[in-house]
Amino acid sequence: MKIWSFLLTLGLLVSSAQAQLAVRADTLYTMAGAPIENGVVLIRDGKIEQVGPAQAIRIPEAIGCSKRWS
């Protein structure tokens, strides 16, 4: 239930602010296949732009985050 609340909040924040957002996960689960280890979801202007392993997606410096949340 926590993950759905997080995703809903994330969606509302991104859709209200036309911006870029990168979300990193140790394990990323999609509806389209096997889980992605060390995954990234890149969101631009409220739409998912890219999903994949961190080494395959270039994350712009401007949207980097230095804090790690637990």
C-alpha cells in the first residue's frame, strides 16, 4: 500500500510541475517484464520518458539528488 501512495503522490507532483524527475530503485518492477536491478524511471513534463537500468539511462545533472532516503 505504501508504494501505491508514493506513486500517486509522485504522479500528482510531477503533473502539477512541468519538470524533470529521476527516480532510482534497487529493484524496479514494471508491468512489461522481469524486475530491473538498479533501475531508473525518468519523468519529463509529467510523462514517463525512460525506464531501465541506471547504466543505460543518462540522468541530467540538474535533476540529481545528493540525499538518500531510507
